[in-house]
Amino acid sequence: MKNIGAGQIALLVALGAMLILTGVWGFSVWGASSGVEMGKHGWIALGLGAFFSLLIGCGLMALMFFSSRSGHDDVADPFRQRDGEDT
């Protein structure tokens, strides 16, 4: 196993602190909004937002996959060698 340096430890500590703070913030907001009712239009907006976010995310991942498979990305990385190609 590779030794972890001081910079990597500091990065892990910072990311862990941000994760914990985000969880605490989310829990406090969840508790503060427990008495708020969401109407029919709110649920529709939530559903449409989630659906289109997933649609766009899946579409972009599919484009990345097909672009990588078709060889269009080879131009962007001239130092990458193709399989079976000698230098």
C-alpha cells in the first residue's frame, strides 16, 4: 500500500468535515421544516425536476460512452496508444 502524505491526510480531513457539516445542516433543515405542507404543484415540480435531472444525467453519460467507443476522444489525447499499436 502506498504511504499517504500530509497533503492527502489534510484533504481527507477537510472532505470529511464538509460531509459531516452537510449532514448536520441537512438534518437541521429537515427538522425545521417538519410542519410545512407541500401542495400538489410542489410535488409535480419535484417529480419533474427529478425526472429531467436523471434524463439529462443518463443522456450525458451515454454520450460520453459512445464518444469514447467511437474514437472521437483520441484526438484530445495524442499520447494515448491504441491497443495493438507499437511506437
